[in-house]
Amino acid sequence: MDATGLFTEAYGTAPAGVWQAPGRVNLIGEHTDYNDGFVLPMALPMGVRAAVTRLAEDRVEVVSRQRPDERVTFAPSGLAPGSVPGWAAYVAGVFWALRNAGHKVGGARVAIDADLPRGAGLSSSAALECAVAVAINDLYELGLPVDGLAPLAREAENAYVGAPTGIMDQSASLRCREGRALYLDCRSLAAGQVPFDLAAAGMRLLVIDTRVKHRLADGDGGYAQRRAECERAAGILGVPALRDVEDLDAALRTLDDPVLRRRVRHVVTENHRVNATVGLMRAGAFAEVGALFNASHISLRDDFQVSAPELDVAVEAAIRGGARGARMTGGGFGGCAVALLAAERADPVREAVTSAYASRRWKTPRFWEVTPAAGARRLDPA
Ligand code: GLA
């Protein structure tokens, strides 16, 4: 990634600084964040870089290496939800959210470069928001702690872009630490850093990209519909959020609607799986986590119904190839799966997934072996 080079090409001067924010892969805890539950993401080595300089004028200029023909300019004082369309909406949304929260933020020049695939469910949009948010926080000397930036970056996505996502992705991009998974309580936003040294345990984490695009904003009602179903179920059960369901059997008896029963069963059991995973990881029992991955996938497939054939085939083939466990990760309906495996199974697992796709004449899947990376930060000057 070379955001500095792009900045210099576009604006003829060097940037004031470069900030980087990672994408994330969620280990477990899917569709729990907007139910006030628990998640366990880790930051990816891939992410987004923003080279930025303050401008005295009421003007933000944005260029992106990935969209060379689309230079975007907007006035921060004139922003209203949706006023900047397309990819730059994630940038404009951050300016809007910060100003909306009363922070004195003016103009800037921004150059973006990314090595994270877009639409693969690895939080490329949150990485873009968070790279811009940490840059503006520093350049405008707002003094906001990173924990405080996550809700603002989420606000950019929810209220400005219009994608009704939870708090996981922005929290992961901002708060993750190298070598650790982030155990986040999405109600209190309290977080624990869970050591995740896979190599020492002879294990690997493989991200499998189905190459089926997933979308969370308009056009795909699946995500918003799941949110609405969860809220409806919580209302019927008389709890603030599904996180508060303590007696699952009693809750299932109370609900007449079989669809709502499935949704509730997923959310309640998934929260337990997150907590069980953290317990096993803290005990260094990484291989045992595999069974929880498998159970999570089945729950997402059958009860929450957000999987896709390409995800199911990837998961089944990975397990056949010798993975200890595998599951879809992220919002679903496409995107990526994640598999946990012993180091010596890396090749057989890739081969099993690749040949399962080839025999169906699907696009060739992509793979990344990943370790937990650091959260958003300013990079040292080159
Ligand atoms: C998407 C959303 C997150 C979360 C996941 C599902 O990634 O952006 O907030 O809801 O889906 O766990």
C-alpha cells in the first residue's frame, strides 16, 4: 500500500501523516453484536491506509488508488446523510459523524490505498472509516480515545451511509491488538484481549473467500430483516435485547412464530459459544475451539439462515480436508469462511475447498493464512 505516493501524485505535496486501519475476521459471535451480545474478532494484516493533510478551507478532497477515476470533493459543513454517494460516502460519513457530535472538524486532503478486498465481508468499509477517523482525530487534535471513535465510525455507517450494522467491525478495526483476539461485550463495550498465538500451538487460521459478494446496505434486505426479527422477538419476550434471554427453553415456549424461535436460539447459543471459545483460548486449548466453529456454522445456516451454498461447501470441504473446525464469518449471504487447522493440514484443506468449487464450476476461491494484527494507528514517517 502506498498512500503517500498517491497523495503526492494527486496533490503535489507530501501528506502530514499516514494512518492505517485493518480489516477484521470474526472468530465467533455472529449476529450477536446488535443483540447487545459478545463477539470475538481479530484484526487482519490487510487494511486501508489514509494519507491526510488538513486544509484551512471548508473542503475535503478524496482520491483512492482503487478508484483512480473518481476524485471526490465535498464541503464538510454541507454534509447531510447520503449527500456523498459511492465509496467516498464512508469518508464523508466520518466527517459528518464527528461534526454531528460537536467536534470542530474542517477540510482535508485524503489519499486512500487498500490491500483488503471490497465486499468480501472482511470489513473494508469499517477499515476505511476507521483510517479516516484516527487521522482526523490526530490532525484536528480532538483527543478522542480510540474506544470513543468506534461508535462515531459506526454512526458514519449507520446514519450517513445507511447500513444498519452493529458495533463489531469498527471496534475490531480500532481496538484489536497484535497477537490477540478482541473479546467485546457489545452492550458495555468493555473488552478483553485474548492471546491467540496459533503458531506456538502448531495451528493455522485460514480465511476462505467464496468470491460471492455480500452487501449490507440497501439492495439486500437480509441483514436488516434479521435485525428486525431479533428486535421483534426481544419485544415479545419483554427483554431489552436478546442478550438478556436467560432461560432459552422458556423463551422458545413463549414464541409462537417458528422463525423467531430459530433466530432466538441462534443468538442465545452463539453468545454461549463465544464465552466458551474465550475460555478454551485462555486455557491454550485452541484445537478444541474447532467444534464450536462447526456448531456456530450450523446455527447460522439452519437457525439464523444467513449462510449461502458457497459458504456451506467451503465449510464442509475444509472439514473434510482435515480442519478442526470451520464456519462462515461476518454478515453472511456470501463473503468469507474461516477455518482452524493444524499446520500440516493447510495444503489438504485448500485443495479440498478448491476442488469442491471446481467440480461445481464456481469461481476459484481465494485463501489467506492470517495471524492477529494491530488495530488502527498512525504510521511512522518513511
Ligand atoms: C456485519 C456487521 C456486523 C455484524 C456482522 C454479523 O459484519 O457489520 O456489525 O453484525 O455482520 O456478526
